[in-house]
Amino acid sequence: MKILVVEDEHRLADSLRELLEENGFQCDAVYDGETGRACAETGSYALLILDVMLPRLDGCTLARQLRARRLEVPILMLTARSELEDRIAGLNAGADCYLPKPFDTRELLACVNALLRRQSTEQNLLSFGNTTLDLSAAVLRCGACRVGLSARELGVMRTLFQAGEQNVSKEHILAWVWGSGSSAMENHVEVYIGFLRKKLLRIGSNVRITAVRRLGYHLEAPP
Ligand code: CA
């Protein structure tokens, strides 16, 4: 569970990172909106903690841009501005939760846990075409047929189901499933895509994993 903190007050950003790490989360902290957007777009974070007033790109614009690109990562907005109008603006921009500064660290942790929990129950079942991916059982289902997936297969399939018809690059899959420090290569992804295509055929799924040169993979299913 990796969390991204985007906050230009370095001391606050670093103490948030320490707090989250003490509570068992992996965490990266960045100090401006542009860097925050670049990090968030890698798709490697389970949650974003976003300040509103940020240099280079403000938190509300950043949230709106991520939502426009269909990145559904939960966003917790953090700001000194606690006026109702500002809270509404933050929520309208795509934030899931809004915490005014100064905040109590227990309340922050409670929000983080609630958002992550909500995400995990909402996202236990992903569907595409005539096929469902059950994340908690690590199973692909099509009608009465089902097939189990290994942990890596599940990771790759989850990334593809989440993106649906949008292309997912091999680098993104590698970073998300194998981890950014891993020595796995792009041909590992190709091998797993091969396994998954066979499993889809085996259960009679109408979902196809389509490769697009230089852009990666996306899912297709007949209407
Ligand atoms: Ca700020």
C-alpha cells in the first residue's frame, strides 16, 4: 500500500511521511503539483494526500486532471483553507475526503484507513466483457467456468481490468506488479500476458488482450 503525499511545506510533508511509515504504509513525499501529477500518473499509489495551495499546479486542478484521465485513486485533500466554499471546490474537483489544517494525526489516519477500506471493498470484483475478475479469490470467471490465477497473473490482470479499453504500458505493469526496484524485464510481462490469454480462452471468455506497438496492452470484448 503506497501513499503519495503532495505538500509544499517540507516539514509537514516529511512528518506525514514518517507518520504513515510508522503505521505500516509505504510513502513518497513530493513538494509541488507538477511532480505530484507525474508521480500519480504512474498509477503506483493506492491513495493521494494532496495539499490545495501548491506551487506549479494547485491541488484542485491536479485532482481534476487525474479524474479527467480516469485515474480513480482516492484523494484526501489537506488544506489550511477550511471555508465551506473551498471544501466544496475540493470535493467537486474529485477529492474523496477533506481535512482542514491543523489536523489531528489520529483523524488523518482514520481517513486514510477508511478510504483504503472503501476502495478495497468496491474493487474486489472487476468486470469486462462477459468476464469477472474476483480479486479476493484470485479467480477469473466467465459463466459457470472459472480459473485460478497466480499472484503475478492476478496483478497483471488487475491492471488490465482497471484500465479496460485504455492502453497500459509494459513499464506501468512492471512498476505496479513487480515493483519499481525489481530487475524484471518487459519480456516478463509478455510471458504473463501469454499465460492470461490462454486462461481467458480456457474459460470461454470473450475478452481479448490486445497489444499495441509502443503503447502496451488493452482489453477488448465484442459489444
Ligand atoms: Ca501549501
